Amino acid sequence: MYEIIFLDEVGEKSRDTATSKETFDWKMSAIRMSGATIIRSGKVDDTDRISPDGNGNDIYEFLHGGDK
């Protein structure tokens, strides 16, 4: 899995993903051509994409029985 995190046209943080290197390269090219600011890009593990819940707990803590 590949991920691109960038600022969209109104300055909001946006995220796009690709499952192949070819698609990732195409998307990177399109985002660069649009003039968007790329914050982070590259290959990621699925665990890198887990977001914390509203209480600040992530999946690891949930699975291992504890709160932060």
C-alpha cells in the first residue's frame, strides 16, 4: 500500500492511497502538477494508517486491553 498526504486547494490535509507502484507514481505526478504541497508519501504498512479513536486510544491499546 502506498500513501500520499498533501494539502488540498483550500489548505486542508488530504490523503490518497494506491495499491501499486505504477498507480502511486501516476497519482504523485498528478498531485505535483496541481501545485499541491505534499506532506508525506511512500510505501506504508497497514498499521501506519490506523487513526486513534475519539478517546485517544489506538487499535494496539484496544487489542492489548488498555487505555492511554
